[in-house]
Amino acid sequence: MEAFRIVGGARLAGEVRVTGAKNSVLKLMAAALLAEGTTVLHEVPHILDVEYMAELLRRLGCVVVHDVPTRTVSITVPEVPFHKADYDLVRKLRASINVLGPLLARCGEADVALPGGDAIGSRGLDMHVAGLERLGATVRSEHGFLIATRAERLHGATVWLDFPSVGATENLLMASVLAKGTTVIDNAAREPEIVDVCGLLLSMGAQIDGVGTSTLEIEGVESLAPAEHTTVPDRLVAGTWAVAATMTRGDVTVRNARADHLEIALDKLVRAGALVDELDDGIRVRCYDRPRAVDVVTLPYPGFPTDLQPQFIALNSIARGAAMVTENLFEARFRFVNEMVRLGADVRTDGHHAMVRGKQSLSGAPVEAADIRAGAGLVLAGLVADGVTMVFEPHHVDRGYEGFVADLVRLGADVARVSVNELA
């Protein structure tokens, strides 16, 4: 067992650079299955989830080479990939469900174990299943697997999503690019990561209209060709650094970040008292006083991202005043609040609302990360807590942040990764 050991009190200052978005690159890797040959992806972060997805693709018959120093992944896909994704990998990585659409389109069959991933609440696959059935697939659940088959080529259809689900939008998009005829996905998710997947698919020869809108129209093609693509910057990692700068009254420049993908979050930081400058290749965030508490309501993009909600609870916990945080997407996100309370935070939850009353300081304590963003939020809280904070289960953070400890140290934090043996 390992933990992050954080000594509070540091002011973060300097530069960091974000890599490609985790929530995009995993889907780009899945999309490579749609074309025989070698697809090359750039700006791929060196994180656990990429390793999991690479191993999953290898088990499907692909040759995957991850050149860590150049942040490049090449995926060579056989003429007919295997079609079964086993539980031992899928349970670690919810994004593995995104091989369902490509495998169904290419192979005519896909057997994907029901996924695991972050413990942040129920994220059903009903919309995935209903949409694929509209395209002509037969889908059933059997022995812990979701099994999708097609008797012949998938066909175009109009699919209305009850909710702008990112995963369902991506799966249906990747299944429909090889379907016969026209598919319309209404109430589609609009996240920058979906726009990025569309960019790769277009480079591969897909025909997609309405990219970046809530209505995607796809004209199916007979086949796609492998392509080369650079992953969109990770807005959630960039947002985490922006919050960290504000909480520690620091001055942090985040390179390779796009302010237009973080408009609402950055506006919240400005309201909290931070100074935010948009640069040609990133953002600079400065804060010289104790931040003010800010209300947050999570919504699908372009609303406030649920993946920055824990970081803002951490910010509000040491801010002036009180604020309400409303979580509309994942009912179990507030599990992390119990760990914040161990650090001395004043947070009361009621359903999908959390009232946070800021305190002058937090108090270091042992806490446990339950998911990627909760882990990041606890580390940020540790930066401003008195004494030492231990964040256990750091592998969750490893799934989404490349070199998190090294970047914190370069910015001036007293943070180290330690083992239980060292603690003893």
C-alpha cells in the first residue's frame, strides 16, 4: 500500500504542462479498432488508464506501442480483431465499454464485460443498448457480459438520448460511422473530448455533420483508414492546477491548456478572487488573498464539469463565506465529503446538495481516495492543511494525472509518494 504524504503550507508557483485528455485518448484508442492498419496518437499521457486500455487492445489482437518520452501511441489493428473484452481489465476501466461500438461495427459481434471504474455512482448502459438496437444490433446481458451481435451491416437510424451521455454518444457515434445510411444522434453530448473523437474519425474518412452540437448526423461509409491525430489538452487536469493555484494563493502558469474549454470553472475562480490570464499556449492563475466561497452546480458540457466538483469543495472549505455545491450527474460524488470532514472541513450534505462553510485552515489527517478526482481534491486540501496529510489509494490519482507528485514538487509543494513500510 502507498500514500501521498503532503506537508501543508506551501504556495504553488511556477509552470506545469498538461498532456492530452484522459477522457479523450481512451476513446481515441478504442476508435482505432474501426480501421485495419496503424493509427498513431500524439500527446498521450503516461497514466494507468492508458496502460489498461493498451492491454485491452492487445488482447483484442492489436499491437500497441507506447513511446512514453514522445507521448505517442501507435495501434496496429488486424483485419479481424478479437471481439471479447474480459472482466479482469474491464473492471478497472469504465472507458473499456467504448470498444463495444467499434467491435460490433467491425466484427459483427462484441462481448464486453460489464465495466467498473470510479466509485461515483450508477452509470447505466441503457442508452448504449437502446441506441445500438435502433441501429439493428441485438444486445443481451449474460454471465456478466454485454453481448452485442448483428446479423448484417448496421443501418442508420434516428436515436434520441434521454440524457446527453458522453459514453452513449461515443459508442453510437463509433458504431454508426460504418453503418449503412444516415444516423442522427439527438441530444448528443458536446464535450471537447467528443469533438476530439469526431476529429479522428473524420481523419479516418468518416462523414459527420454537427460536430460540437447536440445533433450529430453521420453518413455511414464502407470502410475507414488508419490516421494520425493529436489529442486535445486535458481540461480537467488544467482545471485542477487552476484551483490549486487559487487555494494556495499561488501563481501557476498551465501550458498546453485551453481556456475556452474551462470558461465556467475559470469564471468561478475569478469570482473567488483569482486573476486569470489567457495565454497563447495556456492560462496563468494567480491569487493573493484568501479566496471567496463560490456556488457550483454541475451540468453536462458546457456546464460546470462534475470532474472539478471535488476540487471546488476543497477550495470552498478554506474560503471566506459559505457556498452551495449541487451535484446533478453522479449521486455518489459526495462520498469524498466524509474524507474532507476528517481534515476538519465543515461540509453538510443533503441529497445532491452540499453546503460548505469555509474555515481559516484545515488539519492534516489520514484520508482515502475513492476515485480520480476525489483523490486530487484531497491532495489539494492537504496542501492548505496544518501538519501532514496522508492520502491513501493513490493509484486512483495515477489513473488520471501524469507525474502529479513531480509537478507539485516543481511548483514548491512538500509532497512525496511513500509506502506503508516507510511509514512503519
